[in-house]
Amino acid sequence: MWSLPAARRAIVIAGCLAAAYTQLTTSPSTVAFARELGANEFHQGILGALPTLMLFGQFLAAVVVNHLTYRRWVWFAAAMTHRVLLIPVALGPWFFPQISGEFWVWSLIAATALNQGLLHFSSPLWLSWMGDYLPHDGLSRYWGVRQNWMQWTAAASLAGAALLLSFGHLSPLGDFTAQIVLGSLLGMADLCCFFWVEEPPVSKAKSPRWRDVFAEPFRKRDFRRYIQFSCFWHFAAMAGAPFISLFLMRDIGMSLFQVLMLWAASWVGGALCSHHLGQWADKFGSRPVLILCISGKSVNMIALLLVPAEPNLAFAILVPVFMIDQMLNSGILIANNGFMIKHSPSENRTMYIAACQAVAGFVGGVTSILAGLLLARIADFQWTFAGATWGHFHVLFAISAVLRWISAVWVHRLTEPNAKPARVIVDELLSGPIGRFLTSPAAFLLRQNVSAAEPVALTDRDTEPPTLAPWLLG
């Protein structure tokens, strides 16, 4: 087995390979492929929902892990299977061109569902493994470094895909096939990096009964509050996020090359700051990083509402917006991972992770499907105001922007022992080079936007019995 320093490097390399796999198999080329085969907004809503809707697979993993001594081979089998599931769909239209496009659209949806279900079954197994193996001291800083390299890889993957599309003169079908095959190979290589990473034995839940295993995360008041927030945040984000690429190609008129390059640029933005975000999460806590990042997450929805229907101009405007948005996404991801691992016990950690991700993911998945259905129903909607024409995509983006503002208020309700107020991060941010580019009024407004009450200390109420109905009602 590798030493800890060697294993940490291997985990970063594996993360880069996984980032390439994820970007190549979920890029806007999938949207173009589905459109080529006749998919509409409803189909896109389903495809957009599956990455979060299938998160319920994490609950199954949380139950299964309590019957295992080691997770490695169960995780490997599930992960390897989901890495290859999209290959038949990518190659199918080439070998069977006589089959209708609708069949391949639904095949893509079915394969994506299985792919995401196995992905989310394996995810908490891997996270709990890492939570038991990696030292918690400096963990968020390490996640920040790993996320930094992953985002540079994601940017390079999408940029490479865009160049291949442009210079290879590929059709949407050929482009999708090339990305799926290459991405799957890189994804399989990612898994091989973990053969020599040590795995501590599973710390099983005190009670093997599945009801007790499931209920435990909801018994803790502050953890339940975090789940509540995660559910609303997924509701707010998934009201608009799954339809961005479709909107840019259909309403704005961007080419697939431009959309790929736009997303590649966004990953560059995330890579530029993820290391700092990891340091801040370690230094100040996950809560203030979440407050800071959620407070700015309506920016991309507002930009999409206002962007002109001129592809080149829209591309130039959206590049910096998407870079900023991905910076915020990086902070949310790093803070969430740190919060889940640090605030869950080693016993039953897999269920704590599943409770955070799966319930919120289900909410987000249902939101995406309903939003896609709404888009299909109001496809002919148009409203002319202030010299601009607003369509059905704008309705969803406006709804999502409002919901994200509400999330920015709700995130202040989270509690974390010893976490600093979010304004401390803003002060540190403004004291550096960025501060020299901001005027005093702008700095004041930013402080006011993310300023939060001091964290509330944990109380004996953390062990009260679970009350699912109030939690569902928020």
C-alpha cells in the first residue's frame, strides 16, 4: 500500500481523471446529441433531473455498508459498471441507423438513470472511505487543492472537446460518441488509482436495524437543519440550471463549440480560487464559505435574463459571469464536503452523507422534471417589454433567481461550532489585490450582503427524536 503522502497524490490524480470523465460524459454535447435525435424540453428536463434524482441510491449504500467489513470491492464493481453504461448508447445509432431517434433518446435517458444510480451508490462508499482514511486536520485545504486540479482538468477536457468538434468537423452524433468513449476510458483509469490506497475497516452503526440507521442523521438538530437548507438550495438551483445549455443553443443561437468553450472557461474560474476556498473553509469554517458563495449564486440567472440574443456578444458577456459562478460552485462543493465529513461520526458516516445528498437530490430531480414539463407547456410564450422579447426560458430563470435570493437568506440559519462570521472572509478578500479594485461603497454592500449572526452553540436538543414532518415543511 502507498504511504499517506503518495496516496494523497494518487487521490488527486484520480480526481483529475474523474473530472475528465464527468465533463466528457455530461457536456453540452449530450444536449446536442439528444436534440439531433428529436428530444424536446421535457426530455431535457428528465436528463437534467437524473444526476440528482438518482441520489436515492446513496441510501441503499448506507444500509449495505453496515453489513461490510471493507468497502473497496463493492465500490469498485459499482463504479466500474457505471463508467461503461453510456458506451452502447453512443455506438448504437452508428450500428443500428434504422432504429428511430426517439428510441435512442429514451435509451439515453435509461442509461443515464442507471449510470447515475450506480454513481450515487458508490459515492458515499468512497466519501466514507476517504473520511475514515484522510486526516481531518487540514481536510478542507486538501479538498481545495484537489478541486483546483480537477477544475483545470475539467476546463482542459471541455476545451479539447470543443477543438475536436471544430477541427474534426464532427456531427453532433460523432462528437457525442467520441466524448463518451474517451471519457469512459479515463473514468476506468481513475478507479485503478485506488488499488493501493489503504482502507480502514468500516465503522458500523451501533444499531444494525435499517430504521435506526436511516433516522440517526435526522435526530441531530443542526444536521437536520443542514439537510433542510440543502433541499431548498437544490430546489432553487434546479429550477433553472439544467436548461442553460439548451437555452444558449436554441434561443441565443450559440454553436456547440461556443457552449463547450463557455463551460471550459467557467472551470478555469473555479480552478483559480478553489485552493483559497479550501483554506478559508479550514480556517473559518464551512458555514461562512457557504454563506459567501450562496449569496452570489443568482448572478448567472440574472445574466441569462439580460443577455442579448446575439451569439458572439452573449459569449463575451457570459464568459466572466460563468467563471464567477463556477468559483461560487467550488466553494459550495468544498464547504459541503467538509461539513458532511467533519460533522458526521465515523459510525454510520455513509448514512449521514446519504441523508445530506440523496434527500436534497430527490427534491432537485423532481424540480428539474417539473420545470422541463412547464417549459414544454409554455413553449410558445413570448412577452415584449422594454424593447426585448422574453420567452419561456426566461420565466424559469427569473423563478430560479428569486429562489436563490431566498436561499441566500436561509443559509444564515445553519450553525457550526467555532465557525467565524462570513464577513471575516470578505474582509480578508478585500484586504488583498481584489480589494484594490473595489470601491468603498461596493465593499460595504458586499459585507452587508454576507454578514451573518454568530454561530449558535450546540445544545442538548441535538439528540431529540427525529420529526420528519416539520423538516419536510421547512
